[in-house]
Amino acid sequence: MKLRLLPLPLVLISIITGIVGGWMRLGWQIPLPEASFQHGVLMTGGFLGTLITLERTVSMPSNWWRLFPAVAGLSSILLLLGERQFALMALMVGNAGLLAIYIIQMAKHKDAYWYMLLAGGTCWLLGNIVLMKVGLVAAATTWWIGFIFLTIVGERLELTRYLPVPKWAKALLWFFAVMLIIGIALPFHSVYGRQLMGVASIGTALWLMKYDMARIGIRKAGFHRYVATGLLVGYGWLLLNGLTVFLIPNHPLFYDLYLHTFFLGFAFSMIWAHAPIIFPAILKTTHRPYHPILWVIWGLFQLTLIGRTIFAWNGNQELRKWLGGANGVVILMMFAAMATIMIYRLNRKPQA
């Protein structure tokens, strides 16, 4: 296997086992106990952390940089083998590679968005350190939210270079980012920490709806509309994530609703929108894993997630279990569809 492709099967292992762990936490009986215990680490570190690190290696001149996401992805196998300390050390290595990439790129490019990306990578590091010291995933979760939040917002801020966004508006976005970091630094279960994170999510979601390139792409057809729709729906989930803090803070499933409106609603909507752009860059090809069939699967993802969220909110545990299980299946369907489209296009012979 080529070195640049080495992280991909590890990303696949991470997402499959992470989803299985999620199914088990919903109540499905599956004989893979470690996946349930390590669900949060598998999804945020083994999958999202590895994928983000892999994406950023595209800008580096040597394929040897792919070893960092490969080691991060290896953490999932170590977790499933019960070697948690070694798994966290592997995540630290991948995390160090991501931070090194950011620092190197910052030395070449003076754009402000690199500082937001670096702050996101640092949040991942702090979350991993907290997990190593405390041993509780819940203690690290808010730092991991900061990692994904600042990474996505930093990438969207990168693209606003091509748009006439007022300086005061960019300053406002930075204000929300700082507010989020302060909220993370405060205890999540205190009123102030949680509410600062909620305000940051609401403000950032509204900002992105107003100033992001998605508002331009939605007017176009085909691929561009698909990407823009995914982004705008993701911003809607981020808005709901922030509102959750203020609307149902005492709900028995508040933690579940808060986490999954963010990680499934916001983060995965971003993945579905960015994947047809990211994967060609990783594979170094001009072919895109896009086909109109993705609209159908994307719609199923959103519907099953909406259903899961509604039934969690009204306390219907059985339907929450079924819709949550279906949502995981649709995630795997989406990746399978994009992989099939990409393989077909890479192997298709050009017309004579």
C-alpha cells in the first residue's frame, strides 16, 4: 500500500467501530464491549482527529507526513485491544503532527485563520491530556468540541478571503471563538461555562449563515448546491446545539442531545459537504466522489438524525434506539457510496 493511502483503512476502522460503540450505548446488544467504552475517543480522535490530520498533510511536500494520521488512526486498534494508554499516546503523536503542520504553514503564510486552526489543534491536545490524567471521557469532551468547532470555523474563515466580509464582522467571529474557549476553560456543568459555549455556537452559526460562501453556492446547480446545502444545514444544527443549552438544560438526556446535535448534526454535515473536495485532494486526483444519489443518502442521514433528536427530547427511548441505529447505518452507506463512486471514476477508461 502506498504511504499516502496508509491512514485510510485506519479511518475506516475508526468510524465503523465508533458507530458500533454508539449502537451499543443506545442499547443494541453487540459483542464488542471495548467499542462501547471507547465510543467518544474512537469518534473524535480515531476518526475525526485522524481525518483532519490527514486532510492537512495534503499541503505538505512529502508523503512521510502521512505517518502522523496513520499513527493517530492506529489508536483505534489499540483502544479495541484494551491498550488505552498506548492509544492515547498514539493520538498525541498524531496531534503533534497536526500542530507541527499548522506552525510550519503559519511561518509561510501570515493569514489570521491559521491561529484559529492552531487553537483548535491545541484544544485536541488539551482534551487528550485531560483524558490521560483524569480518565473520564466526559472531562475531555468540551475540549474536543473546541477542536472540531475551531477547525471547521477556521477552514470556513480561510475561504472568506475571497468574499467582501467587513473587518468588524471578522472581529465578531473571533469574539465568538474566544468566548467558546473561555466557556471550555470554565467547568461545563457550571452555568457560565455552558452558557458561554451556547452563545458562541448560536453567534457563530448565525455568522456563517450570513457571511459564508455557502450562501453563494446554494444559488448554483449540481455539485455546488449539494456542498452549500450541506454547509447551511450544518450551521442550522450548530444553532440548535447552542439553543439546547438554554432550552432544555435540565432534560435527563441533555448531555446526549448537546453532544449529538454538535458531533452528528454539525460535524457530520460538514463532513458530507467537504468530502467531495477533501478526498480528491488526499488521493491526488481530479475525480470527485459526487453523484446525485448522494442527495438521497444525505436526506436519509438528516431525517434519521432529526428523528433520533426528537425521540430523545420526548423521552421515547425505543424509537431513539431505532433511529439512532438507522443513523449509523446511513453514515456507513454514505461512505460506501462515495467510495464506490470514486473507485468507479478512477478505474473508468477515458473515451477514445
